Amino acid sequence: MSGRNKGAKLRYDRQSDTYYLHVTVKQERDDPQAEAEGRTVLGVDRNVDGYLAVTSSGVFIGNADLFNHKRHEYERRRGKLQQKGTRSAHLTIQSIGDRFANWSEDYLHRVSKEVVLEAVTNRCDTIVLEDLKGIRERIADLSKFQQWAFGELAQQITYKAKAEGITVEMVNPAYMSRQCSHTECGFTHTQNRDGDEFVCQKCGKELHSDYNAARNIAARYLQNRRNSGAGGATNHLALKSGTVTGSGDSTPTASRG
């Protein structure tokens, strides 16, 4: 695999007097047989609580609780400084605002990097996310900051994936959290999920609810391809224990340490 520089972004943290350089590198993947053999797909469930991203391969990435805590701390400090109303307080607000913005973007940068690394490790050609338009009702109750983070993470995953030659696709998220991702089941019910726990009321399958959703996200994309006639070659879904084809045949894959 070879690479070449595609651009860089320089950010300045006024509080710590530190510059951060984010460099985007285009990776050329040496896998001419990828299309002929079908696509290996990684589903990713994004969240604003628990973990920021959970993959269909069973990797939990980013501490959403820490992310929200940092935001609340910033809001608390800004509120106290606004009450003072002095020029010094105004300058401090600007300083901590810049610092928090840089921290937030850098944290999402690291999360998105881990997501794409997981796709590369599993030799995935496609990363699948929930369509933001399709979950508008779900995110309507979130703060503007959380909505921004949701969209920003998708954007960062997209441009990093592109640099690795990996495409990013979107699917309708309807019933992802309620449907059993077990290949031979697929039963959907409101009682299947209880917080972080998913227990299928039909087959008894037990999974972390976000992991279950990530599996469903990838599976729905593959189903859409089959329904559209674009599935031609054998397609694979990257799971914790390996990959599984649409027919349920599984292949072990190496896990990342």
C-alpha cells in the first residue's frame, strides 16, 4: 500500500500556545481483485452517549460521556464568565471556546481514524453509516453541539475513508435498534432493546444494543445491493468473529490487538 500527501490543516490552541497539524494522505490500495470478489462491508453505529462509534466487527470507539462532560464544563465556565461582563472575562471566553473547539475536533478526528483503521484491518471496501436525514427525528431532541458532533464524525470518517480508497454509504436507520441482527432471525420488536442490552424476544440472541445496530446497518446495505441487482459477486459483512456472506457462510478474520 502506497500513499501521497493530499493536504494539511493547521490549527492554533491559544490557551496552550500550541499548533496542531492534521495531514490527509491518499492511500492507494493494492487489491485489484476486490471488485471481482465482491465487497466487504463495515457497519458503524454513531451515538451521543456511551460510545461515539460502534462497529459491526465489535469495536467500541470514543467515550461519548467524556465528550459531553467536556461540553458541559465549557458551558459552565462560559456562564460564570459572562456574568462578570468584563473585557478580561470576554477574552477568556474566547480563549476557552477556541480551546474546546480544537479539543472537540481533534477527539472526533481520533475516533474517525480508529473507525477507518478498523475498516482497513478487516480489508473492507465500504463503511456504512445511518443516513442523517433518516434519523432527523431521533436527533431532534439533541443539543446543537451533539447534532454537530454526529454530522462531523460522519464527515471525518468519509474523507479519511476516501484517502484509503474506501467508500462510505448511507442507509435508512428505521428499526435498526429493535431488529435482531442474527442472520437466521431478523425479528423486530420494541422490547428487544433495553438501554445497552439487546435480547431478541424470539431467538434469545443477546448483544450490546449498539453492536447489534452496527450489524444491522451493514446487513441492510448488503440487502439493498441484492435487491437492486448490484450484488453480483459474493459480498461480506465484517463481524467480530470474521466475515459472513449473505447466505450465512462465515470466514474468520484476524482481530486487532
